[in-house]
Amino acid sequence: MKALLEDTRSGQLRLVEVPTPELRPGGILVQTHFSAVSSGTELAKLETGQKSLLGKALARPDLVRRVLTVAREEGVASAYQKVQSRLDSLTTLGYSCSGIVLGTGEDVTEFQPGDRVACAGVGFANHCEVNFIPRNLAVRVPPEVSLQAACLTTIGAIAMQGLRQSQIVFGETVAVIGAGLVGLLTIQLARAAGCRVIALDIDAGRAKFAHTMGAHLALVVGDPRNAALVDEYTGHGADVAVITASAASSEPIELAAELIRDRGRIVVVGDVGLGVSRRSAYAKELSVVLSRSYGPGRYDVQYEEKGIDYPIGYVRWTEHRNMQAFVNFLAAGAIDVTPLLQIKYPLSEAEKAYAQLREKGGYTAIIEYPADDTARSGVSETATRAVRRTSATQGLRVSCIGAGSFASDVIIPYLSGRPAVILESVATASGITAESARARFGFRQTQTPEQVLQDPATDAVFVFSRHDSHADYVVKALHQHKPVFVEKPLASNRQQLEDVKHAYRAAFEKGGSPFLMVGFNRRFAPLTTELRRFFAGRRESMLVQVRVNAGYLPRDHWTHEDGGRIVGEFCHFIDWARCVVDSPIERVQASALPDGTRYQRDNVLVSLRFEDGSIASLLYLANGDKTVAKERFEVFCEGSVAQLDDFRVLSLTRNAKTRQIKLKRDKGHRRELELTLEAIRSGGAAPIPFQELVEVTETTFAIHRAIASDEVVTAGTGVPALVSKA
């Protein structure tokens, strides 16, 4: 399929062939028929993208602060690499579209293939031929409404939410400051709600057009008579002012304060300065509120991506219900958007739409999509050809599923630099990041995840997708007899782990030698190797202490899902202790600080007892100061002590003598990948035995049980040793 994307480095538009997005649980695949270009949000984004690096920094000081934090915590080189990685990416555009449902995900019953829908969401309702839309970001379009009109639904929901925040009632007067697209829709909705409407804009032509679109009175900002004219029209000033303009200054909000009555209400929808003077606000005892995008649910991952709705008795108007209300207004003829649909371009000429809005002005431009059979089927022609190709070139042909920040910053750059590795295919859930990775690293093609797994041209699969999808891809790779490397965790829950174990055993019993490796890199760090060498030949049990100052993550961060940080991150340190002790884990005891409203089992103390009598105490913390070093390891055994600080400094003490080794921080990724690639090429065993991968994963589940029960939990190894039939 084709997608209109922005080159982050240059800010230029590119029409690119990308794989169709995956149909995932909780959402629908939609073949786009029309999408709306925002003359405000999107043009501003492109303008920022076209600035120099310094210009980008000045425009986004929030991102500069994040870069400085990375530089302080990880070094300047790491910060520079991350910046370059972001600049080398392609990003989506658009957030309001309409089309036809191609398919529905698991548990989605409110939509059926063939339904006409309006869709919303940055990163979802993109300018793409096919989009994956979560269920709460799509609404059915009534038969009386054209799909072309419905593509404005998201923008209509923004206007509607602004009016809801104003708490207008029938008969009140609403002043709309800023007669752009959102302003015009606000004018029509306010009039449909039984209000008198005054439109104000700095452009006389826009003010005049606002009058034709339903404003009872239209004024040009800057006219000294405006306040008097509003008083004359209303007798007391406007009841409400809704600011839909965009300006760096606070002039729009000062104007609103001047025009509204005593104890009037100001709603800020547009991006304007909020510095209203106390004199203006205090004299009239004004109320000032902000309106957040489409309505309640916006920016809530649980609502937007997980499909968890708010009870209607508590939250009457969510973003989804605002969208429904808008299309109902269209169906009833209460509002008319026909005059806003005049600028229209086919997808192949989408750049002209942006050029016209930039050079000649306008409220919006509509992109029209071809009725394409390949788009309708959900598979692009390029991808289909790719699946049938069977290359016989030399070298290990590696394909990747997932190309997020970690994979793009750490793993894929290493793979691309190996002369014996050929980057065959890359696939992502959205398809967009796959094209960015292909262009940046030189993958031969982009595919869907399913195509990667079935492609005979792929010798090995590397999985870097979201945690909850890891086990499924591993199982499918094993069924296809492909070596698979998967980032941690191996599985997010016990059923997924059972599925992996079954697939591994099935592959083994068929006479194969299944290859499965998990990205537990810390055991391969150079300083871990030195530490293990220091205690080689020990005859006593060890006492291991690990402290991880992991730092706080917001409660809605995706890492908290599907097993949380214990399964998704803490597993690294269980594996490190398992490697150093080199004995199976026997029992687990764990306690966690109360979650309260801030944490989700992020502050955990875990005690592991091993079969050889060794003990490991692991402390994982989210309530500390992130300026303190993140990881510290201590091992005590036979009168000797090893102290490892953040994989930079290792102190080895024995007989009152200390030897210190200092290295540039190396967490073992390079060595892990070297051993993995070597084992795949030679047909050897994975660097970490399958039994240990299962054991570490089961231990993470045991920690959750131990916290819940406040009891010691027995940790099984999970799978007996598999002995080759040969």
C-alpha cells in the first residue's frame, strides 16, 4: 500500500510503498477513501521538520531537555546516536479519515467488514491506503452522510469538545475567535445548539466566509469598535468565548476577556499564549478552561489503544461519543461541511494539497484514495512479489519483526555492520517504521510479520516487537523451522510460555535442532565474564546482591502491561544472577511496596535460593533518584568480594588486595549477538540453553505469585533436558 510520510530530517513529503498494517486484537483494518489535511497542525509539523537542527531544537525545547538527560545518563555519543536515529526516520501525517472496514480484530463485534466508518487518532488515522484503527477511535457513518464529509469527523469532535467545555446553554451568545477549520465547525455546532454566534478573525476574508457558514455577526480582529459592536449586539457581552485561533502571544485570550460579559467563560482550544492579565480576568471574575483535543479518553492508552470505555453514567461525552454525535449532526443536516470540501487531490498528488494550503491558504484539503483491489485485500503488490522470491545469495539472511528505538539504536546497526549478514526483510505492526528501517539500514524489502515468518528467503528471524507478541512470533518461527532471536521477555504469561515449550519440543521431536535465543545480554558483558572468572572453581555457596535504580515510569506506560516490569525488565537481573551462580533456581520469595496511585509493583525485593545453596537478593526500584547509577552488583564468596557498578567499573577484592577494571560501559549486546550469529551459521546450540530461558521466565511469574501470596514459592526448571536422538 502507499503512505504519505514526512522525512524527519528534511521535513519533505514522500509517497512511499509500505506493508499493510497488521490486524491486531481490539481494532479494525480500514481501507481509506478520504482523509483531511489539517492546515494548522500538519503544516506546523512540516514547517518544524524543514528547519535546521538548531531550528528544530528552538522549536522543541522539550526534546532538547530529553537529549540532555540522555547525554548525562548515557554519554554524549549515545545521545548523538539517538538523535540521528530519530532524524533518519519517516513519520506519519494525518489524524482524520474515513473509509470501509476490511477486517475486524479479535473480540471486536461492533464493526463488520464493509461498514463505512470515520476514524481518528495521530498515528492511526494516517494518510495511508490502509490503516489499523483501535475500536474506540472509529464510528459508523450513517448512510445519509458521504465518506468525504465524514473524513472531517475528528476535527468536528475537537470543535464539539470545546463547546462542551464552555457549558453553553440554549440562547447564549458564543464568540468564536479564529475562523479556521475548527472555528468554522464550532460556529455551525453552536448555531445548531441554539446559540447566537459571533465570529472574529484577523483576516477579513475569513471573517466574511464565517458569516456565510452560519455566524450571526462577523468581525475583523483589530477593529477598535469590536467591543462596542458585541455589546450592542448582545446587550451585555458574549456569554462564552471559544478560542480556536493559533498564536504565540496572549492577544486572543485578552481579546476574549474584553468581549465577554461579567463572570463569562473562556475556552481555549487553539495553541495560544495563556498570559491573560489579572486586571482583565479579575474585574469580570472570568472562568478560563482548556479543551483537550477530541474529548475524554484522549491520550489515555487504556481507552484509545486497549478499547476500555468510560461508563456513560460517569463520562457522558468521550472522544468516541463526540465523534458519533458529529456524524449524527451531519446526517440530520444540522451542519453543512460541503463548502469545506472544495480542495481535493488524489493521493498521487497529495503534495499539491499541502502546497496549496501553504501558498494560497484554505481551511483544509481532502486527499482521495483509489479504489484499489490490492489495498482492499490488505496485501500490497510489492509484498506479494517479495514473498515468492527465493534468493540464493551467500551469507546469513536475517529478517526482523519490529524496528523500535532499542532495535534501531542497538541491535540492527550491529547486524548491518556484519559482512556475513544480509538484512533480508523488516516488518512492523504499522508498516511505516518498517520502511524507515529499510531505508536506513538497507534491508532488501519490507514485508508483513506473517510474510517474514513464511518467506523461504529468510534464514533467521529476530523479534523486537511489543512484549505481548513475542511468544506468538517465536512459536510461528519454530513451526517454520527458523532460528529465532527474541528480545526479552520470552513470554508475558504462563500460557504463552507453555505454547513456546510445546512448539520447541515438537520441533525437537521431529528430528530437528530448534534454535531459540532470548536477549539476556548482561551475562555476556565483558565485566560479567571477568567476575565469573574471578570466582571460577569456587567450593562454597555465593551470596549475590543486585540493586537496580530503574526509575519511575507513568502508570499508563506500555511496559506495565502484560506482566509489567517484573516480566519485561526484571528478568534481565534474574538471568544475570542465574548465570553467575550457575545453578538452577529452587525457591522464590518476594515483597513489594504498596502500589498506591503512583507505582505498579515497581519497588520489589526478591530473594532467590539456588540448588547449590546460594542466595541472591535482588532489589528493583522505581522510587529513587535517576541521577544515581542505575545498576550495582555485589557477590560475596570464599572471603572474596566482587563489586560491579553499571558495567563500567569492576572491583575484585581478595586477601585485602583490590584489583579494579574500568571499561566503557558495555552491557554485552555485541558479544551476545556475535555468539548468536556464530551458532546459527554453524548449526550449534544457542548461547543460553533452552532450559535456562524457561527457568528465568518462570521465575518472573513465580515472583508475581510470591508477592500476591506473601509466601515462598517453589520455582521449577519448567522443562526436562532434551537429549538428541542421535
